[in-house]
Amino acid sequence: MLETLSDRLQSALSDVRSRGKLTEEDVAKAMRQVRLALLEADVNFQVVKEFTAAVGERARGGEVLDALNPGQQVVKLVGEELTALMGGSARDIAFAPRPPTIVLMAGLQGSGKTTACAKLARHLREEHGRDVALAACDTYRPAAVDQLVKVGSAAGAAVYEQGTDPDPVEIAAWAVDRARAEERDVLIVDTSGRLHVDRELMEELARIRKRVKPHDVLLVVDAMTGQDAVNVAEAFSDAAEFDGVVLTKLDGDARGGAALSVKAVTGKPILYASTGEKLEAFERFHPDRMAQRILGMGDMMTLIEKAEREFDEEQAAELERKIRKQQFTLDDFLAQMKQVRRMGPLSGLLKMLPGVSGLGLGDLKVDDRDLDRLQAIITSMTPEERAHPEILNGSRRRRIARGSGTTVQAVNQLVKQFGQMQKVMRQLQQGKMPSLSQLAGGR
């Protein structure tokens, strides 16, 4: 997420980070490097100018230059200013005292707006326990209604649609009446987009807004378009008021211009970020956590929240009991692997750990297909073999390899590593510290 911006900013700050003493010239040089990094990341020029001026002014004070570790103080200041630049604090949509809460979604065609509607519906259902419905009011783009029906159903939301013939304003008004009659908590209205900002788009959006009186209007912008995304947000801000932004495609090659510029240019906060193709790859935007990620400090809070959502307390207690009694099997290993994978791609999870980028692992790629192969090997075993892998002789291993579409060597490696894992668990239970070679899987 924003790897390009993160790499350039960390590189720009690498010299001052390691210095035990700083001069005003050192600070000025660092700010020039930061300015260049931000401009290369397609951040708005005026935003860059004001940002570096604010950081430079604070960094030239005695609090930094006379500090015990001035380099770290500069990095801290950059983090604080990045947080402020992106909005300061996170917020969710505001729920109406009398439901349904109506959320109007706007954006250009191709920004990922329809999928973002379904992702938001799933977020509100899973994180807030709300009963959510979607209104299909994009009647211009081919198959937009069908797409919303498909992704909305996958998100567990009701989808209200009347095809593409009626006026979108009438569809929206009808959907509000239906949501109220069915006592839905939230209604998300998907509106039409265009390939560019035009008067017709704005007029239709204004008519829908006037008719349904939404509690929140969210603008969906494609983070991969960089400064263009900010220009779109500025145009929408001028022509049709919106309350917040949903950034999509942050998992792609987003340079960072949109994330760092949109709040400063429009005055509207980023509420949510879409971080992948799956419906669950959607999260509340936390400026402070994003700043930490950009500066290579990890994001432990988001990692903990992901783990809390996916790991059941009773299952965790049962797992601890099995480990204590040395009854941890390949079935248990498979169950844990599935839970971890639900948290997202492993390469993304590793980057949330503090210090990973500092170890030179910023570009670490973990191929989830390797986990698919492990899963295929384990599921090709019989229940007895998963419980007692020590019975796996040569013929059994050849059968498992054929059944999983892998090799005998792959089966052997899994069994060996699982045996080492069990040995480490036994030593930890006995209060012994395993060796580094054991923790590394014997390699």
C-alpha cells in the first residue's frame, strides 16, 4: 500500500534518521529530499510546499536540533504532519437517529464505485451489525445493475432495482420508501458515473440528493490516478457537495498523490480505503496508521483488529489446550492457516509489523499459491494421516503427491517442517528456548 511513496520518503529521511547531530543545513537538505519524494509521488504542488514548510519550521527549533536523537525527532515530526495532512483522525459515517441512514455514493465511471458500495455494505453489516440495502440507480452503464445485484448479494445486502428504464431519481425515492417500510438500518444509493466530470452527471446527482436527502454523500476516487483523482474530487466539491471520500485501488501502484492531497485540497476527509479486490479488503481510513505505514513503522493496531475479527476465543483456548497436551495435528495447522489467510495477503500482513522495512524486507513477496499447495497436500491425506503424520511411508506420500498435484519432495518438506514445529512447541511448553535453526525451520 503506497509502496512507491513509502520507499521514496524513507530514502529521503534515511540520512537524518541515522545522524546523532543535526544542523539547520542538514534539515534543509532533508526537506529538499522530502519535497522531491512527494512531488514524484504526484502530491499536489501547493500541498507539498506547505507540508515541507511546516515540517522544516518545526524541525529547525531547539527541541529537535538539541535533542538526544534529532534524526528520530525529524521522522516523528514528518509522521505528525502526514497524519494532519490526511485528516488527523478517523471517522465512520454518521448513523441517523431514525433509520434508515441514507448514503449517496458518487464518482466517475471506472473508479470502482459499484464494488465500493458492496464493500461498504459488508463493512457496515460486519463491523456495526447493520441491516443494509443497496439501491441500483446507475442506469446508464451497461450491466451496472446486474453487477450491483451480484456483489450486493455476496456482501449480504438486499438490492433494490427496477432495471434501467425508470428515472434514477424515481428509483432512488422508491428505494428509500422500501427501505423504510422494511425497517432497514442503512440504504446505500449507487449513482451513475461518467468518463469525465460533466454537467449532466452533476445535475442528476443534485436531483437525487434533493429528493432522498442523504445523511452522507461519499465520493469514490481511484487512488491509482494520482493527482487526477484530486482534480476530480475538487470538481465534485465545487459542483456537488460531498461529505467524505472513499479511496479505491490502494493495493495497486498508487503513488500516494490522492491520499496525501485530497483532504488538503477539498477539505473533505478520507473515510474508507479499498485495499484489494475481495469484498473484505475494505477498511476505515486511519490517517495516523497510514502515516506509520508510509514511514515504515508498521501498523500493529490494524493487524490486531484483523486478528480479533478472525480468531475465535473458544477456538484459541482449544488450540492452546491441544498444544499443551501435544495434540496439535495437521488438521489444526490447516485451520489456523485458513484463519490467517482470511486476514489478507501474507505480504501485506508482514508489512504491518514494525521494523520489517528496516530489515530490508519492504519488497518481500509471499506467494499465496504456496499456501494453496500446502492446503492441497493436507486435504489429500486421510484423517488418520493428518492426526499421525509419522505413519506416512513412501507409498502413502506418493499417493498424496498425486492427489494434491504436487511432488513427493513437497510432501516430504511439509511433513519435516510440521515435525520441527511440534518439536519447538514441546520445548516451549517445557520452558526451553528453541535454537535459531529450529525457529527457521531447520534451514
